[in-house]
Amino acid sequence: MPQGLTLAGLRQDRILNEAVETADPLRSMRLYGSKEATAMPYVTAVHPERTARPGPAPSAHR
């Protein structure tokens, strides 16, 4: 293995690349055997527009 390259770093790079290409956390979870807590930060980092973020609650008074 080249100096400075680690298996963990290589795995992180592959997961990030998968997130860039597909934006599908379920695919990443199946492919790499990871959990949601691992897959979602990668997808959120590269595709923030595709992740649901709770907004402010709608007001009952108008």
C-alpha cells in the first residue's frame, strides 16, 4: 500500500464517491454494510438540497 494511504481513508473516499454519484444512502448502506448514521452525513455533505431539513412549524395564526 502506498505510504500515507490507509484502508479507512480509502473506504471513506469510496463512500464519498458513491454519495456524489448516486445521492442514495440506502445504496451506500447496502454496498458498504454501513448504518444510516454513517451514510447520511456523506449524502448531506455532497447533496444538501436532497436531504430533508425541518423548517419552522407553520403558524396557526395568519
